Amino acid sequence: MNVLKFGGTSVGTVESLKNVRSIVEALPSDTVVVVSALGGLTDKLIATARLAADGGDWRSEADAIADRHFVIIEELVRQERKEATLSVVGALLDELRRTYEGVSLIGDLPSKTLDVIVSLGERMSAPIVAGIIRNGHLHNSLEFIKTEKWFDKNIADAALTRQLIIDEFSDIDDGPHITGGFISQDRDSGEITNLGRGGSDYTAALIAAALDADMLDIWTDVDGFMTADPRIIKDARVLPAMSFIESMELCTFGAKVIYPPTIYPVFHKNIPIRILNTFNPEAPGTLISDTSCADEYPVKGVTAIRNSCLVRMSGHLTENVARINTRAYNALARNGVSVFLLAQPGENHEFSFAIAMADRQAASRALNEEFAPELIDGALDGISFEDNLSIIAVVGEGIKRLKGIDGRILNTLQRLGINPLACSEGHSDTTSSFVVDEKDTVESIKAIHGLFF
Ligand code: ADP
Ligand code: ASP
Ligand code: MG
């Protein structure tokens, strides 16, 4: 059996939903379909919540949200399901209005309330899509996607979720089966949570892995995984295939086409992923599997993570480089901070790591605690941060065979007057990465993409 995921753009309009319907209705009845909220709706739900908190006119926005759903129900939901769908979605829209009303009254938007508000996107789209597809069976993902707290984040409780998915879909020959992506429930408190923006991909991967699916199909609005973000590089190419590792690296380093945590559960089970276009279903798409086709395409793509910062530690540390890096890395990890890039030590033994700007405070706390002895005895001069940077990554399992690749990239950037502030320590087998000023992001991607493609 296959698990399919349709993103927001695929379920955004009457026209695109007709494509979804014909794609799903042509598949066997044991297919599981994960859907996002209507395209752009999650952003709209958040913006309207902020508007309500600021005392703005949220009512007209809420009316527009309601109309969008009613038009789709009116035009597409099967006659015999229309009344029930209207009643379910109507009740959810009432919940949305009541919640906005509360936010507006207290003039504040607690994060738990925002979680409830954003959940309504998928809680509405799933029954609508189930009502559009012949014999569509609706499943409530809040019942089987469970999260636990990890610092200030909610992360999936993989073992519990897996078992609940197996129970929920134990008998699936009578589908197709439709469920909402992204949304989840805290396993302890029962509060509504979510898997993070773009998280519907992850919901689909958790289901595919638990059910030992043959394939995970991610249906979106481009012909496949491309060599760069097509909004930046107009002539970016669609790649026919790549490996799990390559896709994991590309997504971790900012390729928005798949939400990064998605790949691990299916990789672990060796379930291939296909990236397919809802608006061009005949296109072959990209196959992500355990093979890389590195001979044909040594480099798979160029990506960037914006909003990054460099943490620098300088001084006269006497411990060896690996030990310092390990201590810093572990201290950051214990505090929920991921390191995107470990830089080559600079002159005077300067250590630096790139992290998300959002993690700056947690990182500062973690490192100041870990290196307190060295800060006190003067072996470390201090820990400083440099903001507004981007990490540019070049990914491909073939890059290890390309001679002097880091030098070529550096030369290309320097010819444009862009001087990377740091480079990754060696490079991993698949990724070479550089830190540049955020304002140089687009120019750097264009230049490096031009070098390889
Ligand atoms: P969905 O709503 O289907 O989840 P997303 O917007 O999350 O879609 O992801 C698809 C978008 O990702 C594409 O429209 C494209 O603009 C963007 N994108 C960024 N980098 C890449 C890439 N390397 N290959 C393909 N698409 C990319
Ligand atoms: N609707 C959610 C978002 O916009 C989840 C998703 O689309 O994957 O982030
Ligand atoms: Mg997405």
C-alpha cells in the first residue's frame, strides 16, 4: 500500500482538489491520504490570531476563512456527504470564532491557544477531502499522532504513535483513508499540539513507516526535487533520483520541499519517497531511495538556511580541538540547540558553530555554563555571536570525488566579493557548507548553482 500526502497548494482550490480526487480515486482502496490545510490557510489563521490579540478586525478575516471552506464544500463534496461535512466544518468554524473572540478579549495570544487555532486548518481540510473522494474514510490524527515535550518543543513520541497508527489502520481495505497532517496531541496533557510548520510531510512518513508502506508519495506544486529553490533559480532542474541521505541533507539545509524530520522514519524502513506534482501528474517526479545515482549527478543541489548566527569562542584553550567541539556540541544538544555547521578552527584556536538565530539565548546559556571554568580562569576570552547570516550548502554523494570542490566554491564567491565567514570542518561525505552574510544569500546560491549546473 502507498501513503500519499497532499500539501496546501494541492488542496487549496476547487481546481486543484479535482486533481487530488482523480489521483486518489485511481488508486487501490487501501491507500492512506494525508492532507494539509487549504493553501496559505495556516499563515492566515496565525495572522488573524495576531490581529485579534492586537484588537484588530478579525471578524471579516474569519468570515473569509469560512467562505473559502464553504465554497469548496458546495462545489465538490459528494451530495450524500454534504450535510454532514457542513455540520462538522461549521462546528469547527464556530470554535475558531470563539477562540478568536477570547484572544481579542484578553488581548493576548498564549502559545497553547495558537496551537488550537492552527490545528483547525487540518481539522477542517481532512473531512472536506474525505467528503470529496469516493468512499473516503476519515481518520482523526489527534487520536494517533502523539507528542511529548522536549525543552520548549513538541516532538513525536515515535513508539506510542507507531502503535496507535497500527491500531487505527489495522483494517484498511475499505478506503481510501484520509487524515489531517501536521496536528497532534500531547500524550500526557491531551492538549492539541503540532509537528511544526510543514509537518504534514512528517505525519505521512510516520504513517508510512508504521504501516510498512511500499511508497510515500509527496504531492506538491513542482515537478520534483530541484537543484535549487525554483523561486530563486529560475532554471533549476528537476532531479530524477537522489538518496535518502542527500534529501535529508538538502532539507536540513533549507530545501523547503520536504520537512526535514520526514525522511528518517521512512529511510529507517527503506520505504522510497516520490516527489510528484498534483498539477502535472504525468511528470515522473523524483525518486528518493537508498541509491544516489552519483555518477550522473555528483552534486544534487544548493540550498541555504537563513536566519542563522555564528557562535564564536576564542582564547587559549589547551584541550584538543575534538574535545572542545564535543563539549560544546553536547552542551548545545542538551539544551535543545542543533548545530548546523561546525567551522574549521580559525587562527588563535577560535572555535565557531552555526546555529539558528532563534536558539541564540539557549546557546549562550549552555556554553557559558559548560565553559564556566575556562571563562573564569581566562583560558577563554569570551563567547560572542554574529547575527544575520546564512549557511549555504552544496549537497551530493558525489562531491567527495570532485577534486578541490571547496576551493572552487570559495573562488567563485570571492570573485563576487563575497567572503565566507566560516567553512565547515572538512566536509561530510555529502555536504560542503559555508557561512555568508544573509544579504549575500541569493547571489551566493546563484553563483554556486551556476558552477555545477
Ligand atoms: P506543500 O504545500 O505541497 O507542502 P511546500 O511549499 O512546503 O509545498 O514545498 C514546495 C515548494 O518548495 C515548491 O513550490 C518550491 O517553491 C519550494 N522549494 C524550495 N526548494 C526546492 C527544491 N530544491 N526543489 C523543489 N522545490 C523547492
Ligand atoms: N498546514 C501546515 C503548515 O502550513 C502544515 C503543512 O502544510 O505541512 O505549516
Ligand atoms: Mg510543505
